[in-house]
Amino acid sequence: MVDILPSVCPRCGKPSVGLCRECRAAETAWLICDPRVESIYCPVCDSQKHGKTWSDTMVDRETLIRELAASALHLHADVRGSEIVISSYDPSPNRTIARMEVSGTLYGVPVSGECTTKIVWRKEQCDRCNRISGGYYEGIIQVRATDRKLSGREMETATRIAEQTEDVLQEGGARLSFVSKIEETKDGLDIVVGSNQMGQAIASDITAALGGRLTTHPKLVGEKEGKRLFRITFLVRLPRYQKGDVVVQRGRYVEVRQTGHGQLQVFDLLDGTNRFIAEDEAERLVGNVGEAESALVAYLYDDIVGILDPKTQGAVECRVVPWLHPEEGGTILVVRDPETRLFVLVG
């Protein structure tokens, strides 16, 4: 009878077919760390460079350190259930030392270890900031009004649209769609943009919000890689009258509700009806409901409403209009007619 000798681990002698799990795990290089990783960032906007591509950073510095440290860590493919604890300190302004404590299982055997990597922070001006600092632009949006100056509300609206469009485009990855300058001029508002796609979007949105018409005026400025480069002026010409304007038409006060194509949709402030009139039928501008004053209703008598002048607090009587229902002790909105010194009830 021949005795069959049991198989043993050639390293430790434990019963095993080949290396046992413990010895196999001990001989496997399961944790490797790159000694150094580099982060190239823009000191102006904090965007990060990956290869040749820049991207906006949406994380804080601590999160970025953890991501960079994790990128330097390489675990064996057979490691399971790994847990990583990362700590860091800055020995200098452009260096960070990250220490990683790693645990898990390898071939069913618990393993743990640690390693460090050096994160090098390198400054470089990004493509967007480089263009902005160099005065690069592709388009100018000129917002102008017909036979008048832009109102404060129109300037605020145009500026808000430009800033919101910039945010949306850059969040969508269009890094070179930037507003480099918004400037008030004696003629209106100029918005300088980094891309013609952005210029078209902003100009169209301003026209939709404020009325008027949009025209484009391209100018050839050169060629790049066989393609012609154009610098475009987007001219937004706002109408003579804007929404909320109170104008006189055939001796009646009307409020402009919509503008376009030489016509005005107006609300008759006497009888409360809506109608369309030609723009040149408006005889003069009285004011705008956006600048209306709030007046206290002192009393009501038949078709007369007595209000207190918001400036002098003196009593003023106005005829009640059928579409407005004031209450004693309440308030109504009025616009002063600078020519007749009458109060126009607008709301």
C-alpha cells in the first residue's frame, strides 16, 4: 500500500495545492502609487487642463485633491471591497502631499497598505482667459432705441439676458462663449462677445423680450485653416415706444402693451379696451407704468375718486375709469402728465 502525501504550499508548508491564499497574497504587488501627479489650472478662473483640453472645475479644492490622489493609485484587479482614506498637507504653495491608507481583500485574505503621492500645482492661463485678456472677440451686440435713449429697464433686461446666456452656454461646455465687456455708450448699450453663436443667441433674446428688429453686419477679418473668419455686429433696434409706455393718441391716454412692425397694441386707459394703432399715431410720450407712483385713495364720490398727491399729500380729484375699482383707504397707481400736470390712472 502506497501512502499519498498531501499537497502543501511550497512557501509555508500549509496544506494547499500550489501557493496558499496567504502566500499568494503576500507575493502579489497589489498596491502601487505614482510618485507624482500634476494639475494644470488657470489662476484666473480655476479651470483645469486635461491633456490639451480645458474644462471648468465644479468641485472644491479638497475634492479635487482626493480625485487627483485617487488617479495616482493603482490596485490589483483581484482586490475586492477596497476602502481608501486620503489625508493631505501642503509643504509649499504649489505642492500637496497626499497619503492614502488602503484596505480590502485579495484572494479572500485581508490586506492593507499605504502610499503617498506628490501633487504638483502648475499655473497656466486657459484658452478663455487668454482670449479675454488679449481683447479677442467675434461679435458686438449694439442695443439702440429709435429716436430716444434706452431706459434703465431696457439696459437691465439686455444685461441680464447676456449674463444668463453666458451661464447657460458655458454650463453646456461652450467655454469660448463669453461676454468680455458690457458698456453703456451715449447711443445705447454695447455687449462684446467671444463667439458669434453667442452673439446671435443674445441678440435674438433681447429682440424677443423688448421688441424691435435685429440686423446683422458681418465683416471679414481673416482666415484660419482655410476658413474665413467674420466679426459680426448685431444691431438690435428697439422701437420708439416700449412696453408700458403711456402715450397720447387722439387726445386719449393709452398704454402700450406690444410693439412691432410699425404698430402698437394699446390699452385705452379711459374705457379699458384694447386696439391696434399705427406707431406714428402716438402724439407724445407721457411716462411709463414701470415708474408709476402709488397714491392713497382718500374718498370716493359718485364717479370721482379723491387721492393724495404722493409728493405733496394734497388732495387731487380724478374721474373714475370703468376698468378700475378703487377702494377708500387703498392705493392706486398714477403717472403724472408733465405737460398738463394731470394724473393718469394706470392701475
